[in-house]
Amino acid sequence: MTRFLAITCVKDEGAGLLDWLAHHRAVGFTDFLVFSNDCRDGTDRMLDRMQDLGLLTHLPNPGPWPKGPQWAALRRADDHPLLVVADWVMFLDVDEYVNIHTGARRLPDLLAALPGATAIPLTWRMFGNAGVIGANDRPVTETFTRCAPAVLHWPWRALMFKTLFRNDGTYGRLGVHRPRAPDQSRLPDARWVDGSGTPLGGAYLTSRVFSDLGRDPYGLVQLNHYALGSMEDYILKCARGRANRAAAGFDMGYWVERNFSACEDRSILQLDSGAERAALLADPVLAGLLAAARDWRRARFQTLMQEEEVRALFGRLMLTPPSRVLTAEEARQIWAQGRPSPG
């Protein structure tokens, strides 16, 4: 059996964690290594319970983190036994959902469609807020179906990727977006292929973390990125801070560069994860912890809204329409003011 390892890092994500796990079990990940960062909503207790049930491996990842909690977790994951036995590895956040467009929409189908590939960068497809104000208990895949077009010319940050890669020794360390520390002697045998089957070379093999602007990279697979959620969710995300750095960094700029709702895409719903989700909720301990996490989320939002700065941000979110998709010419005008376009 091919073993697919998903690695993630979480903080106060209990309200949506079961949906994420159910989806990625249905996609075909066989192993999960999950690090928890000083949780207050019971996420860590949920992970302990799921570990007891044999669903994942949970490692607490307490601060402080000089380079951010994700990097601290990745350095520990570099030497973990699950990584040693994994055939394929991918680092994911819990607002990112693998969405495969071929075969039965599972990881073996993707590999069958890309024979010989040793690394597959799954490009983000940004799913915007679409005017959703309040948090709800439905899966994000059902709540948010408006997204960026398949071809985007700006900003390049919206076309970053996460990499599914063969664990064959070509790379010596894990990274947030891609494997790192390449073995130069092995690089000639590395075969990077994007989500539309296009062969990739050059900096993709060593350092690049974003796909080419102005091209559709989603023919076979995409990474649905629900970076914003509802406006209430975004307030909580801002308070939580960035996972890959010590300081918080969410504001209206982050919102505008990700709030694309020009297109509708419900393709991810063609993969049925309902049975996986039902199996998780059948455990009374997990069901109780999920309810408690949702209660914590509601109470935390109300507490944050007592602060004038938070209320002001919430008001700006309500005032701001979905982001306009720039044309290729408009993007060229932006790049012309500084360094050349990255692609």
C-alpha cells in the first residue's frame, strides 16, 4: 500500500478540524502528523482523542517559537518515524483542501494521471468570502463556492502552492510550501509536474513557491484555499496570528489579495466525505469536543468585538466588496513599476 502523509499545524481550529480530516481521509491520505500550538478551544483534546482512535499522530508544539510555530513543527517532523515510512508527503494548513479532478478524485488517481512525477505543486485557488458575515457549522467546502478564475494575472501571492512530493531522498528537509535542502546529485532525476500536467524545471526544483501567472494550473488538481472564511472567522484568524511567523500579519491587505469571488466552483463536492465525517461524529467524545469548540468560537468573537480596533476591522470587512480580477495589461502596469514579472 502506498502511504500518503499529511502534516499540519493547528491552533484553535476545533470547529473545522473534523471536516478537514474527513475530507483528506476520503482523498486518500493514509497518515496524519498534527502539531498543536497552545490551543484554548480544545483542539488539542480532540487530537488526543483521535490519536486514541488510531486516526492520526498528535504532537503538542508549545511556544515560544523564535521562527514561528510551523517552522518549529517542521524541524521536529523532519526526524519523525511517520516521515521515514511515507511514500508521499505534503504539508497542509487546515484551511487548504486537496481537490482532484481526475478518476475517483483520490490521490492514486492523480498519480496515475501523472506517471513518473516525483513532485506535484498544488496551486492555491482562492475561495473568497462572498459576503458571508457570520460563522456557521457547515463545512467550508459547502459554504464557500465562489473563487478566483482559473487564470489569474495578479497578485502572485494568490498562486502560491503546496507540494505533494515523493519521499525518495531528493530533498533533505521539509518546508511550508515545498521540500527543501535538495541533494544536487539527485536533482537531475526529479520530475516536477504542475496540476495541469505541465513539466516544470529551473527554480521549481530548488526554491520556487508560486505558479506562473496568466496560466491555468488546475486541469488535474487544485488546492482549494479558504483563507478568509466568514467575516467572523477572519476576526478570529487575525487574533490568532500567522502560523509561520511570530508576529500577527492579517489586515485588509491580506483580505483584499484573497477575496476573489468571480467564479463558482463546486467540484470539490463531487468527492463524498460524508461517511468519513459521520464516522468521526459517531464518537460521543469527539462530538462533545466539537460542540465545545464551536461554543468557544462564538464566545471568543464576542469578546474580541468589545475592542474598538476589532469592531473597526469588522466594519471594513462589511464595507469592502469582493476583489476585482485584474486584466493582464493591468498586471503588466504594476510589474512595470518595479522588478520584472515572475511569470
